[in-house]
Amino acid sequence: MESKAQLAAGNTDFCAKSGADMFFTRTRACLQDSFSATLYENNTPIAQNLYSYKHEIDLDLDSPTFKQTITIEPTTVDAKVPPVTVNIQSFCQYNCSSAGITWSSVPEWSGLDKHKAVGEIDHTWQGTSGNETVHLNWILSSTMGGAPNGGADYQPPSGKLGIRCDNEAKGKTTIGCVFPDYIPTYVVNTEANPSAAAFYWILMQKLPYHPGSREHDSPLNYLADKDRQKREPEGDLPQERS
């Protein structure tokens, strides 16, 4: 079990790689946003706290269990704002279980306190064979001075951040999970291989499916070995997990 110090150190480091609202690789994802707690007087805002709000999701190629890490950190505080408490409920659907959240420190703030609260939740796919796509969603709610302060429900965008878990990857017997919507990139060293880079660029632009083009959202595929091509007809190849 991780200590609170280890948990706080874990943080959402992957989110530091970009300021985008959402980005992901084959096994890691980040979603980041902000929310506020505003004090009103006669329907006029007189004080406000702003909070940075990040979710990191880390999948495992060799385990059906994956981790969701949440960080909440005040970025602007006003001592006039009453104490604020935040609650996160996270759900995994379907055929997936979620453990309770463990916080590095209590997600409560008062006065000029700007401590960072880090929470972790483990989710586990319950399948044992085949493959299945599960989805995470969560609810943020908060109180200010003990009174409800509103909140927000999160649903992943259509076609994004579905989590595929299976035991079908070539050469593996363990269950693992990936983000199947991730399209990998391939960097060509134009200085070392200028002719190859130019030839690849022409193929990417001229071929009708634009292989490897981020603009066209088209992946660069590879050709399976000859034995596998003979063994499995086109269109029936299982999806690779890694």
C-alpha cells in the first residue's frame, strides 16, 4: 500500500506534458479543467476561489487493473470565501469494478490554504477472456460553507477514451488494457534520411487513406508476417494490444 507521501509524489505528472484539455497515448490519458467557488452578496460576486482539476488514467498492458489519479489545487484564493470541500465519485462501466478513492490529504480548503490534494482510484475489468471496452465517468460535487456549491458530471466524448481490455495480444497470456482510439505517430529523421522522408511524405499525401496523417486521423499500419497473412484472411486479424 502506498503511503500518503508516496501518493502525493505520484501526482498527475503525465498531464504536465501538455496544456490541452484532453490528450492520450496507448496507455496514458490526461483530462484537465478548472472550477470555482464564488461568494455572492445580493446576487453580486464578491469573492472567488479558482481550482485546477486534473485526471490522469494509467493503463497496464499486463493487468486488468488500471489507475485513475486526480489532483485538485487552488490557483487563486480569497480569504472571504467560506471553507470549500470537494467530493469525487468515479464509475467504471461495464463489467468493471471501482475501488474507493484514497486521498493524499483531505480535499478541503479554507482561508488562504493552497495545498494540493491527490486522490487515486483503482478500476478492474472483470472479464477473463475475449475482449471488452469499458468506460470511465465521474461526478464532481462541492460545498461552500456547508452549502451545496454545484458540480459537474463527466462523460467521455463519443469515440474517445474507451478502454479495451483483453487477453488476445500476440505472444501474451496476461490480460491488459489500452486506449484503442490512440493513433501512434512515427517520426522520420529528415536529416539522416532525407530521401526516405520525402518519399514517405509523398505517399502520405497521395495515397487515398493517407497513412500516418494526423490531419486525416489515419494510422500507419504494418504488414503482418507471411505466415500470419496466410493463416488469417484480410479483415480477420485480431487487434494488437501493444
